[in-house]
Amino acid sequence: MNKKHILYSILAILFITTAISGALYIGFTKGYIRMNYPSTNTYPVQGIDVSHHQQKIDWAKIDKQAVQFAFIKATEGGNHKDSMFQENWREAIHNNIPVAAYHFFTFCKDGEEQARNYIHYVPKDSIDLPPIIDLEYGGNCAIENRKEDLIAEIGKYMEIIEDHYQRKVLIYTTNEFYRNYLVNQFPDNPIWMRDILSVPKLPDGKDWLFWQFTNRGEIDGINTLVDLNAFNGSREEFERLLVKRISQKENIEDTTR
């Protein structure tokens, strides 16, 4: 084998290795290759999070043993409402699935304006689990349009929400956003962490309460892929987290109008 053939062979090997590495990186980071399969022995309470992206859900078909809670998108930014929130909220409650509503926090809008959007849309007397703020870069404002003091705006949002619902806000976030903004911030607020590669470990040593472990779950009654989540505790601890609904099922439709 001459030097030219050796060089071509080395280049071919490097190309193949790079291509495989790139494909694996995309597969892992985007969730196409699923890494996490949390045991129900370790995490007995598991659930889903949904939005209009899941389209119309047949909540009656959902296995209540597999889905023991549902986090449902309600609002985004200063005025956007998720088009499927009211139906998802009503039907999940009707089928006895504990619910929480989440707000996608927009980095270029005032915290107070966003809090009012959520309060206007999410009925105070029908929540089971804490109100949720979604803090992530994906789908958010360009860096040049972000509020100068983002943590202050987030804090203002959470202060208004907690005063209204009388519950500590649950913070959903990613590893990247947590490292950049949330280390040693909001120590009293529970964390819902996205980590599709491994069990979450927060850099400041704080415990997490919920774990989004895959974005490619399959559940009967949902025609699309769906995010799956686990609660970090026992069934009894989860029950203590729930808040008894004031309104009865027959009043749910009125409260969600």
C-alpha cells in the first residue's frame, strides 16, 4: 500500500469516526437515543407534561398507573395562551389525574405582565400541584432582546404568582440555564429538572423534586411523542404535595372559561 492509499484510508477513517460521533451526539442530546428508564421501584410516581404540540389527547385512555400527574402548558410571555390548555385541564381533572399548569417565561417581557397572563388563565381553585415557571433558552428571545436583570424579572413573576396561589413556584429548567442563572438562586423553590442523559445532579448541591427524563415517551391516548417525568419521592410524599381542589368536577367547566 503506497503513501497515497494510506493517507486516503486515514482520512476515510477520520470522516467515518466524525460522522458517527456527530450522529451519536445529536441522538443523545435531542433524545432520539433514549438513555433514561427510571424504575418505578425507585420512582413510583411518574407523569407527563403536555401542550398543544400533543394535539387532542384522549384522557380517558391514559393508563392512570403510568401517568399519575400531568403538567399542562397554560401560557407564554405576556399574552399568549396555549390553545389546548382548557380542554387538557378540564379532561385531566375529569379523569382524576392531578394537574399543574406551567408558564413559558419569555426573557424579553416583564415578569409582572407575564404573571398577570398566567393568573388570568389558570383557575386558582382547581390546581393540585404547584404553579410552574418554565425557564429555558430553547424557543426564547434572542440574547440582544433579553431583559437586563433577568433574575429580577423572574423573581417578580414568582412573587406575584406565590402571593396569588399561596404556593411556592416549581421551577422547570435545563442544566445550561441552571448553571448560568440559577445556582444559589431561589433556594426555597423546588426544581423540575430536564436531563435526558442521566439522573439530575445540580451544581450547587440542591435537591430536585421532578425529573423530565425523556422527550420521546409513548403513552396510549396520546398520538404524538410526549415528555415523561418522575417525582423524587414516595407515593406518600407526593400525596402530601397535592392540594385538595375546592371546586367539584361539575364546576370545572365553568372555572376554566
